[in-house]
Amino acid sequence: MSAPSLRQIPPEIVTLIFDQLSKKDLYQCLFVSRLWHDQAQAHVYSDVTLDTTRRRHNQSLVPALKARKHLLRKVEWRSERPGGALEDDLLDIILDYGPVVTAPVAAVATPAIDDVAADNNNTDNNNTGKSGRGHPSRSLSRSFSRLASVFRPRSTKTTAPRAVTTAAAIDPATAVTDPATADADADAATVVVAADPSPDFSKTTGLMGPGPNRPALQHFTFTEDFFTGTLLEMVLFNLTPTTLTFLEVYIKQTGPAKSYEVDMEMILDTYPCLKDLCLDGPVFRYTSMRRSEDFAIPSASFTSTSVSTGATMEPEIVDIQHRLESFTFGPNLLCREGSNAFLFVKRLGNLKRIRVRSTTVYAECAPKSRPWDFGRALKAHCPKLESIEINGPVVFWLFDLPILPYEQLPHITAMVQQTPAYLLAIPAELAQFLKDKRLKLQLLDQEQEELLKGKTAIPFFPQLKKLVVDGDHSLSVQDLFSLGVHGRFLTHLEILLPPTRQTEPWEVYDKGDKYIESEPSKALLSAVGPRAIRMVELRRLQLRRSFDSRDVILFLQSCSSLKFLSVTGCSVTFESLVDGYTSPSTSATGSSTGRGVGIPHIQPWACEDALETLKIGLDVPHDLPKEHHAVLWKYLGRFKKLRHLSLVPTLKPRWVLIPTFDRGVEGLFPEGGMSETLEKLELVTTWWEATVGKEMVLWLAKSCPKLKDLNLEYHFLFSDFTTMDVRHRAFLGDEEVKKCSIRNIDVLSW
């Protein structure tokens, strides 16, 4: 049977093949045949990146894109500094920018046309370098509101919107304040539209605008290190809102304004098909520019229907949920003020993922943050929310901890007034100090007990499945404990760094709670000192605090649904793992172990039967007896479904769990354990020699038939600088090791 010709291959199959090829391979397919040239073009030019730093690459790419702009579906713009010829090329490529001959249908709103003309007149004064680029002081909200004035269904009439709407909503200084003037402008705009739905603007000198060959972009990314405000507005003003599903804007810093306003309500109205929205950067300020009457129906759409008689019925209000599924924003969104601050959330019923990225500091965002209002809004209107990622300084709460009045704290007030008998026999000053220390510990234990029993916390996100915290985060011990009790669907948890040491996020509380003004009784004030009252007040306000490794273990003992756990930023110490000791023992040398009396006992984790991936850093003292190493290895062997085990290095190079036979590493693979499921293993092998390395690798290959990836790490301080890492890699050249079932064996230093 002869091989089929290129024309006999179905186009669907060719498309699937091209989807798997790299850009370089696709470029070669352009020269195979005329048929493949046409099909490969759609893949080569559908996804492009324009980077101002790659000048030589852009010299050949830009002309090709200008001739094939109709094929573009995804564009990523990256610039380190504003200005340059490539900005003009970007406008030409994605907007078909040039002199306007006839106004597009969507531009029948006279106010928007006047804005473009004003941009042209302000070009010379602003030194933007291209006609019609725009005014540098204009905000992002104005760009979105321009489109919203056309695409947002305000009325069933065919007249243009009032001329005052956009200006008053965005820039109060330019708004028309005289009602008579505003009505006259609106009437004039109506007359223009009614007289000529497609007016000719060719006589306008130098008027620039988008052309008819704009690509139907689905994905647009705009990244700039320094922002002037003109290029972004011109692009966003003219993107096709009916096809765009992904929009990412990242601005590292702005010019003199130092901030850039974003109107979430306008964004949702402007891009109805958007599924992924990312507004990243410290410069964004999330403000609302809507009129008060707009807030009354935040998710309404106006429709009109006619019966057989031809009469027009009254508009029917229909609730419409936006398609947005993923939303990335900064900490300033949680700082919005007013009763309507988070009203836009009502339209996000399809939201599934949120990411909060922050590069600011807690001193700037924490005092104004309102995580309680934001969490309550998401709970009420986003039932599908299942994934949360937090990176950097941001005050974000997972649970609602209501403030308690003093009338509901009889057990705490009684605890405060207790004085142990042993404190009566010591000096008063020392006795008061010890009493305060004792009270602090009692309050912490009492709070921990209530949280682990699930008595006080109310979850904001009952359907949460994935949580990732990174950077200088403020995940609290209260949220962690409550997550272990209430997180029935939580399957993925990553804690990549320890919580912040800053004080600002731990001082945030619900300042609008109805019990905020509750005061202690006079009897309590007279019975205890001011320091005790202060501690009771902190407990009453439910102030958050950071967690340690022992708190992580308590969480794992209560959360049974986890399948993926990565605790690489908060090393788990040996002392936090151990719950007690049983049966006296001595070390191999016959001396006492020095840590407890007997063999350590470790409380089982609730997720032992469900966990599939475990990445954890264990701080094991370098002088820990070998018997205790064996206990830890045996405990890890209880995870029967593990597919990926990673014992990551800690900050102390010598404090690691040593994988050797004399320390009981064989306990990792009991019969019926993870030996049947393990596919990837990462270990710290600082003390391995060449002979030990070969022996251990062959044993792992024999014990785990599905093991394909083995990463062995050692600290560079333990390598011989004269021979570098030869000692740690010598066994890789052995023939038996090369022929074993493990495909990838990497030996790395850290």
C-alpha cells in the first residue's frame, strides 16, 4: 500500500498535527507545499509575542504580521519603556489603525467620536508621537466606559447616550454640570444619529481610527515596566469585545500619577465574553465610576419584545451572570470603600478561580483592607469558587470569625480572675508577670480547642478545592485550623513560604461589627489588671496570628480530603511531629537518647489514605539516634497511595532525614504500601558515597517498579571542591545503574 499524498490527509488531522508542533517546525511546514503553507500560516501567526527588546526579530516579524493580521488570535505585548516605532506597529497590527474614511457602526455615539477628535488635537501638546494616540492623564476606566457607552444596553431606544455620561463618570472636571446644556447635547447627538446612521468623517483633518481589518483577538496580554497611559487606552478602546476571552494587563510602575483607576463594573459590561481577567501590578486602584441608578440593577439586561399587534412591551429585566471564570487582581481591590464596594461580585456567579498578587507592603494595604466584606460578597454570589492563590502581602481571610460581646465570654472572664495558689507565695510583681503568661497560654489553648472543634469559624468558600500561598503571605493559624475542619473538598494545598513577620496584617479586624463597642463589666475591670483586659480584648476581637510547624501538623491531623500537599516553606521539625514517647530505649552506643524517654510516637494524619503527592521539608537534628530516623521512615511508609514523594532540603544542611539502610530507610516501602504507586522520588543524599549510591538506586528500582524519576540532592558544602561533585555522581556511570528501570536519575547540589 502506497503512502497517502498530502491532499488525501483530512484537514482535521493536519490541524491536530500542527497543534503539537513548535514554532520552528511550523515555520518549516510553510515550505512543504502550497496546501500546507495555507494551513500552517494559521498556526504560525495565530499566537505571536511582540517584545520591544528583540529589535532584530521584530524587523522581520512585523511586516509579516501586517500582511496576515486576520490570522491573529493571541497577542502578547511586552515593553520595558514607553515610546518607539513598535508602538505604532502594534496599533497597525491589531487595530488596522489609519485615517478614518467612514465611521464604524459601533461608533455612532457622538461622545466617543468627539473623544477621538480631542485625542488628535491634543497630540502635539502631549508629544505622543502618533496622531490620535490619546490624553496621557486619562484612566483605564475611561477606555472601558467608552465601549460600555456603546455596548452596554442602557435603553431600548435607538438614540445615542447622553453626552455627559462618560465625562461625568470618569473625569468630573470635564463634566457638563448644567442640565439644560446636557439635554441640548443629548438632543443634538440624537439628531445626528437619526439623520445619518453612518456619517462620513473623511473631511475631518487628520482623524485616525481603527480600520475594517482588525483581527478577532481571543487573547491579549499587555505588559509594560513603565506606563504613560496612552497606548493601553487606544488598544483597549478598540479591541473586539465579542471575541476576547482572555485579557491580561500588567504594569510595573506609572508616571507622575503613581496610580491608575480601574472600574470593574465597566469592564464586565464591556467584555461580555471574557473568561480570564488579569489586572496585575501595584499601580491599579479599583474605583467605581457608575451613577447611583446603575447600582440598582448591576446584573440586568434590557430586552423588548413585540406581540402580533406591533405594540412594544415594557423592557423586561433579566439577571445575567458574567462568563468570567478566572480573576487576578491586586490587594487594592480589597480596599474599596462604601456600601457598593463589592457590588460587582453579584455578576460573577461563574467565577471559579481567583489570584491575588501583591508587590506592595503591608503598611500600605493592611490598614484599608476589608477582607471580611470581600469574603462575604464572594460567599453570597460566587458558589462555584474552588481555587484561591495568594502571592505577596495581602490581607485575605478564608473564614469569618465574628467578634464576641463580653456577655458571651463567661468562661474566659472566669479564667482571667483565677489565681493559682503557688503564685501567692512569691513577690507580687513576679506573680503578676507569671499570671499574665499563664493567661496568654490558656487563651491560646482555649481558642485552639474551639477552632479544631469547628465551633466559631464560618467558611467564606465552602467549595474550596485548591489553596496556594506564596510570598510574604498572611495565612493565619485560625484559617488553617478551620480549613482542616471545614475543608471537606480541599484536595490541593501549597504553603511555599512561612507567614509574614510584619504586625500590620495581624491587627486587622472587622471594624463594622455590631459588637465592636462591647465593654467589660465594672466587676471585671476591678478584679484584673489592664494587661489581662488587653489579652481578653484581643481574644474577643478574634485577631489573627501566624502559625508554626506544630500548627501545620494539627491541621494535617484533621484534614482528610488532601491529595496534594506541599509544605516547602515551613519546615516541619522533629519535635512538632512527635506526640509522645513509648518504652525506654537507648541509642546504638548504649547512651540515653536525650529526647524524651523511649521511642517517639507520631499521631496519624487524617489524609494518609488519600494523599498522592507529598512535598515536605523535615528538620531532623544531626545527632538524632538512628532508631528515630527509622521511626520517621516507617511513618512515611504509611502513605499507601503516594505517587510523588519529595523530602526537600531545609535551611539547615545537616538537619535532614538520611536515606540509608542503617537508619531504617527500608521502612519506607512496607508490603502493600507506596511501592506499588510511587513514580517520582526526591531525597537528600548528603552522606552517600559511590558504593552506597549504587546500592540504594538498585534497591529503589527493585522496590518500586513504577518509579521513573529519581532526584538526589546534596549540599555543596559537603562536596570536595578539588573534585567538585564527582564523589556524588560516580555511581551514575555504573552499567547496572544505567540498565535499571528508573529512566531519569539526577544528582543536583543546593
